[in-house]
Amino acid sequence: MNDVIIGIGSNIDPKKNIEAAINLISASSGLIAKSKFVQTAPIGFKDQDDFLNGAVRVNTGQSMDELKDQLRKIEKTLGRKRGPNKFGPRTIDLDIILWNNEVIDDDFYGRDFIRNAVSEINPDLS
């Protein structure tokens, strides 16, 4: 089994979309823990609502590529539209942050809210 932390964010109906995303992720992976979700200001494109951001920790038998594909399908199911504005509003944003305790998303290093969420649900990370 792979131990994975997935970052979750939304600024379009965030409570509903985050709950739906967690339920869809949990349907195929064992949910271990869920961080608090915190309100954060948008990065890059400022003319939009604040985000709710947090993370979940799961165990999965999927490979990293399989899980990435599943997360993209969940984003699509929840109405995520990808466009030219990478930092624009979104119904849901799902990113693998840690894979078996290895940081694979560089945003971990530059965004306190990601590090805080990861530390909350994986306090043994060195």
C-alpha cells in the first residue's frame, strides 16, 4: 500500500465540493486522516473569492499515475474547468503532495497552508 497525502482546495462552493471530493477519494482509497481546512487568499490571480485548503491522508494500492488519473476524473466530475488562467477560480483542485513520505509537489515548500496541513496529518514527517 502507498501512503499518500492529497492537497485539496476550492473557492467555488468549497464546503460542498471538498466534501464531495473526499467522499469520492475515500471510495477507492482508505482514508487515514483529514486536516483542518483553512481560508486562504488567492495566489496569482487576486480578483476572486478566497479558497478553502487542506489535505487528506490515504492508503492506496494504486500507482501514482493511476491515482493522478483518478484525481483528474474527480475534478472533472465536480465541474473543474481548466483554462488559460492557472490560478483562476475552481470547484476543486486535487494534488498529490506526498507519496510514501516523499514530497512530490514543490508547492509544499512555498505555501505554509500546505505544510501545516501535511504536518497535522503526518506529524512524523522529517
